[in-house]
Amino acid sequence: MPADAKESVLVPVQRSPLAESQPAPHSGIRATARKVTTAQRLAAVAVLERHEPRLSVMQRIAVVDAAAYWVESAGGDELAWALLEASCRSSAAAGRTYSALLTAVGSAREADALSDRTRAPGGA
């Protein structure tokens, strides 16, 4: 290497143990993993089918499976939410799908039905 060339050194950033155990302050995201059941995944696919008919069956399954993977990862809620927002045309559809991944199947269906009854006409 020539004498006048500067050598760049990458230094890994280290997070404190406290920061690793805490969610981002703005997110309200938990730092521990949770299990997403098959029933919750199927409920989320059904929500996507209803609110995002432009997605094929395989696309809906892939989106939900990837979002469930992140939900099951400690601290991955923000990534799951980002994926759903990128995949859905509205934040409401992303929120309903995310909610279906987190709640019991009956509760997710009831919440989706309630949100449809209380939503303004022409909304997503």
C-alpha cells in the first residue's frame, strides 16, 4: 500500500446491555420474542385477502410468513410492521394484518369486523 494512502478501519458499534434489553423509546415495541400460531398466520392471510386483493395467494402467504418471523424475533416488531406497511396500500390494512398476527383468532376476526362497522365510508 502506498505511504500516502489512508487505511480505513471499521470499528464495530457496541450497544450497552441495557439498550439491547429495551425497545426503541418511540416504538412501544417489546424486546422479547412471542410465538405466532398457525391459526394467527391464517387469520392474517385472510385479513390481507380482504384488504389487499391485488396480492396473489402466494404473495399474501409470503408477506404474512415473513412478518410472523419478525414478530417471533425479539425486537422484530418494527421490521414486521415495516414489511406490512410496504406490502399494504393503507396503514389500516397493515394494522389489521399486524393485529391478526398478535391476537387470538376469534379476537382478530371480531376486531376486524368492528373496525369495518365503525370505519367511515370510502375508507381503506
